[in-house]
Amino acid sequence: MEWSCISSKNMNKKELTTFIKRCVQVTLLLSCFFIAKADALDKLDSFEKKMSLDGLWYFKTLEDVSVERRLVHPDSVGTEGWDSLTVPGNWDTENKYANYRGAAIYRRSLTLPADWKGGLIRIRLEAVNETARVYVNGAYVGSHRGGYTPFEFNVSDLIHRDSVNTIAVVADNHDGRGAWWAWGGISRPISLIYHQAIRIKQLKVTAQPDLQTKHGQVLLQCQLENNDKNPKQLAISTLIYPEGKKEMALQERVDYSIQLAGMADTLEEMEVKLTKPIDLWHFDHSTLYVCEVSVYQGDTLLYRKEARFGFRKVEAKAGQIYLNGEPVRLTGFNRVHDHRAFGNTEPFHLIKRDLDDMKRMGCRMARMMHAPLASELLDYADEIGMLIIQEVPVWGREDPQAYKDNPIVRSWLKEMIDRDYNHPSVIAWSVANELVLDVKDWTKLRMSKEQYDYVSSMIRYVREELDATRLLTYVSLSAFRPTVTSDDDPAGLCDFICFNNYGDFVGAAKEIHKKWPDKAVFVSEFGKGQIGSDSDASLAESVLSQLKELGDLPYVAGASLWSYNDYRSAFPGTPPGGDRTWGVVDVWRHQKKAAGQIEQAFSPVKAIQVDWQAAGGELLIHITARKKGELPAYILKGYHLKYELLTKKGEVLQTDTLLLKDIYPGDSQQTVRFNYSDKKIHPYAVRLQLLNSGQQVVHEQHLYRQVPDQPGLRYTASSADTARFMFLPASGVEAYRIAIAGMDTIETIKTWVDIPIDRLAKGEKVSVQAKNHYGISKPLMITVAEKGLPLAPIIRALVPVNDALVVGFSVEDTRQQYVLQLRSPQHKDKIMKEVKTSLEGSVKMAIPASGDYEVRIKRVSAKGSESQWSPWEKISMQVTDKN
């Protein structure tokens, strides 16, 4: 990337001196103090160009909004003493601003590309939480409220074409919503977009499949915009083809002629009948198509826009949900857009990792979150096949936004639906979550007349003005209450009924069915209390048994667990450390025991068993289908079973994949035979993967032929009240068993354990064995260490982020101080960096350069007493330029 220096004529002397000093002192941050040049732009196509403004911006908190206008103007005040933060990003991921709630200013300078002459320029922000005000060269451009949907402004008349420009964005996260953290800042990309007078402002594709003939019809809504004073005689041409296969177009190119007045826009509706058969989009085979629309004036191509979509039919009727004509009963997770290292900016590697993991654990249908999701998440959901209910953030007891025809919420709905209309993964819109009156007695929870009218008006608005093609719902916390009638609750207005329940959700579903017997029911949140932060935390047996009972209710179309991941929160009842621990994985994405439970409960098959033939050379794999009426339940078409024979080190000795017969709920057991190519192979384990017709892993399990090796001891320490043992990771270990005379055996999936010291006799040894389903290893006998200072926090995660390292650590109590140290493994006697903090659960450490590092931590109480140091944890870092 190339950069051009800020001209000194745009700086006062003090600013220029400060600028030079900072450039010399902080070479890793040079990109923050230079101006993006023409080369730093992303070409959307030859008709529209995008200049990304992502990267480092100057940053300053704004406690006094009365000085906002002065601080955003480049001629009024410089940026001496301002910090520099990355966009997209959240200021709360920085130590200094980790708990800041309020307004803050982002500012940066730039020059436009030399060829951006004569056209129009818009600034587009994908999301700013929660309120944003935008300025260009000190002039106020506009504002936006919402936090999760995109907005843009035409800045053609404010921006300088031939000199330096200053862009400023004021973000304010005062108005947090729900139990999730109100991450502050410019959380999704920001860019300048350049185009000529004619453009396609929006392209909506409605794909209608004929399930009998396997052909499709496409209805297009194309919003054309003419920013020229003169009228235009235009031609619109359409082409539809499978993604990546333009040569396989489904129809001949179709042309339409229109007359577009000057300084006007028009909505053109076009119908395209396809001449070739189509493939349906499904959660098991997510076929995608592209609609290409081109605009001509005579023979000159003025603009072209593409939209990706899929052919699928979703219906809610007769108490069931149908996908492409098949009744389906599906399971999934809610997922909170949250990570302690990334905030809610959601880099794609995190999205991919989470959705792949959720898919493997049985997620097919979910609401995901109480707010519009990132575009990249929906793109990936389209590709791998997930059914998603999207929702606007109107949540909880007496939410002030819940009133009839609220213009703010109408704008949120419109922005969300306009952006996401073409995603086949989005099957429904939800207009609210858990709206009830603020009463103490939960048995008497009900909606107010104002809340009822809000839901009714928003459902009508979406259905009549925004999207008549998708299902509509809201998430109820009161519809199942015995005192609530169908006249008190708008559930009857929904296409299907969603409800949340953390107790008897089976009974709640039955109560709803009594009142609205013709409606399908989806349990949008279920559980029982928080799962807990510990890796050994599990789901209550009552939750698992109720999941099975839901299978006996044919009108229950599915259930979605709250939640996939733990998340940062300031909500009452949040444990020390600041994470709400409802997830089957923690904030750092480490699996808990609950993940294995839910994977089994959500698996598309009842069981996969392996019979190792005694003579060797053959595997018999028995696949048991789910019974009719179970949850989940759907037809498994085109599935494959893949096996990998593994060594103790995880190396693949042999692999093969076989196509399975289609599996219907209620089918008899299916047996698959795999033959070794070499009967002398003696595998340690077999990894079995169930692949859907799209070749995605939808179920995985390891089966072992040997017990694990004897565990190794990594570290032991003891305080006045607790002994800690840490084990070396070993292959094939599903759990560790710790046996102590006179007490119950402890079993853990962690590689460490804490034991109360009063349970250990002096000089007594502790027996530790590694366990898998095949058996138990030889014991390791450990002698308890001498008593010392209180034990250190556990380092839970080390996450590289640009030129910094985010350290996650355990928190047992508030009002503690923490000291972290960094060193190089090559120079163990030298501490490179030390950070002291009162932050809970997560802290960021700047890293001087790429390389290998080690980190340790200790705790200091309010009275000054210290804990022991934790053992050193290793991390390999690759420092990158933030831009």
C-alpha cells in the first residue's frame, strides 16, 4: 500500500512538530499519520469504485459534547495527544477504554484518487454503535441511530477533489440494548464510494421455485437512480447463472427499455422466466445463483450490479415448517456477536470458525442474535446452509422503542431487509424479543396494549411494504403464561410462534399450542440457568430430557439453545470476570462439556458405532437413524461417511469416503464396511465424519483402539487451601481421572485441576489417569507441592491481534489487581514488558516485534497481598501493519 504525506500547509507548527516526533517514535503506526492515496482503493467493478477507510484513525473520547463541532473541524484543533485506534474496531477492546460508555470522536485525513472527477461520492458506514454523527471537512453530514445496520450519505458537494480531506465520525454507545455488551465504535467497515450519474441503487431478487417441474421464476426489483439533470433513455439487461458458471446461464439475456427523468429514481419490476432446470438451496446442499443486471445508454454500458441468491421455498402451515416441500424439525444455537479480543467486529476467520463448529454440532436453524447480523456472516451462512431468523434490537421489559409505528424501528427494519433481502439463509424476520410489562411476579408476565400494537404494526409494515416473501414472527416471553389469552398476545399474527423459556419449555410449548393450534412453534431460547465458565460445565439433565420430549410434539418445528458462546456483559447477575457464561463454548471458543452433550442431542443420526473386526483389516460402522417424530428430524440425502485411521500422533494412515443410502427418520440401521488396504496397519484411533451432500462436516467422533499414554506432569503448586496440578496434553485423552484416598474420584476435561488442600493428607500422593472410551491409562503419582502463596489466575487464552497480544485469564473475585509479564524464550532472564491492570478477564499487551514469547500472571489483592506467578505460557506472534 502506498501513502502520501500530509501537507504542512494543512497543519499549524505545533501539530507538524508533534507529527514528526510520533512518526519517528512509533514506526509501527506510521499508517495512522499518513493519508490514503488513490492506490488504496478496492474496485467494485469499472462502474463503481470503493476507497476503504479501514485502518488507523485518530481517536478521542468526548465527555463534553459541547466541544464536538470544534474537535471535528481540521482548522479548529489538531490531533496532538489523541490516541490511534483501528477501524473497524471497538474502543472497549483497548485497556484504556475497556469500560468507557459514552461518545468518542474518530478522525482521519485522506486525498481522493486523481480520476475521481465529475462523479458522485458517498460515504458508507456498515455499522456504528449505537449513535453516529458524520462530518466531512468540519461540515455536518448526517446522523444515524441503530448500531447494527448500514447507512450512507452523499458527500459530493463537501469533499475536496484536489486537496486533503478530513473525515470525522462521532460514535456514542450510551444506549446499550439487552444483556450483551454495548461495544462502542465503528464496528464494521467504512468506505467512500465513487460512481457516475447512473447507478443501480438496489437490486432485490425474489426466486420462486416450482417444486414439481424443478424450474424457477425470478422477480426483480431494480431501483435505478439518475443524478444528472437531463433525462435518460436507458436499456436494462438481465442474466441469471449458477455462481462461478456464467457460461451456464439459465436464460437468454433479457432487455427492458425505460425513460428516466433527470434527478430522479425509479423502481423497475421485471419478471424473468428461466428455460433451464434449477438446483434448490437447502441446508445440506446450498446451491447459489447470480443475477446480473446491466444498464445501457445506446451501446454504452453505464452500470452493472450483481446479486447472489438461492432458490428455496419456506412455508409455515398446518403446525409445521416446510423447506422445499419437506417438513423439517431443526435445532440450532443463538450466537452472540462477541469476543473479548475482537469485540463485535467479527473478523471473517472468527465467523467461519464459529459457524463451521455450530454446523458440526447440529445447527441447522437459529435466530442467532437480537440484532442484525454481519453481512459476512450471512454470506457464509448462504454458502454452508443455515436457516436464520433475523431480528431488530427491541428487547425486554418496557423497551421504550416498543410503540406503534415507531419510525426509528421502521428504519431499522428497512435497513436490515434492504441489505439482506437476497440472502437465502434468512427465512424469517422477527420484530422484537421478550416484550413484557415490568412486573416482579414472573407468573404474571404479559404484554401491554402498547407493546401488542407495536408488534402488530411492525408485522404489518414488513408484510405490506418491505418483504411479503418471508415468514414473520416475534419472540415471546408471555404467550405460554396461563393467564394470557389469544386476545392479549399478538402471537396469532405471526406465521410461526417463537418463545423463550428456561424452565419447563415442553409445558410452555403445549400451552401455546392450546391457544394457537394451527401455528408451528419454535423454541427460540431454552436452557436452565447459566451453564458456567468451567470447561467441565454441563447442561442439566432436565434440559436434555425435555429436548427428547419435544420430539413428541409434532407442532414444535425446532429449538435453539441460548447460547453457542459466552459473552461479555454488564447485566445484573454476571459473574466476576464480566462474562455471561451461558455458552457451550467460552468467550475464547474453548469447548465445555456441554458442547459434547448438545452435539449428541442435535446429531442428524441417533448413533454411529464401530465394530473393529478381530481379524483386522475391516471396520463395520453401524449408523442408527433417528426415529420418526424425533427432534431433529429430516431426510439425509446424498450423505457420505468418511473415515481416517490415525496414529497416536494424529497422522492419517488411511482414509476413505463412501456414499450412504438416503436415511429417512425411522429407517432401520445401516451398516457400512471399510476394508484396510494393508492388514498390517494397527491404528490408534479412527475419526469418523458424517458429510452432507455439500461435503460439510455435520457430525464427527473419534473412536480409539488403545488406552491413552500415562499422563505427564507439567506443573504443580499449592497454597494454604488449594493444590493445583497441570498435565501435559496427550493424544487420545477424553478426560482425566484424579483419585485421592477418602474422597470421590474427580473427572475433568481440562488439563489442570484444583483440589482443596484439606482433603489431602500430609505426604499423600495423588493418582492421575488419562481416559478415553476404550479404557484408562497407567496412573501418574503426584506428590503435593509445599504450601505457598495463593494460587495464580489461570491464563485461559493468548490471542494475537495486529501488533498486540490479548491475554484472557480467570477471575475469582472483583477488586483485584493483576500483573502480567512478557519475555522471550531466548532471553528468559529479561522481562520485556510488564502490565499492571485492574481489568477483569482480558487485557491487551503491546508486542514489540514478531517472534516467540512467553506470558505469566499473578494477582494482587486490595490489601496488597500477592499470589504466586502462573507458569509461563508460550505464544508465537506475527506482527502485522494495522492497515
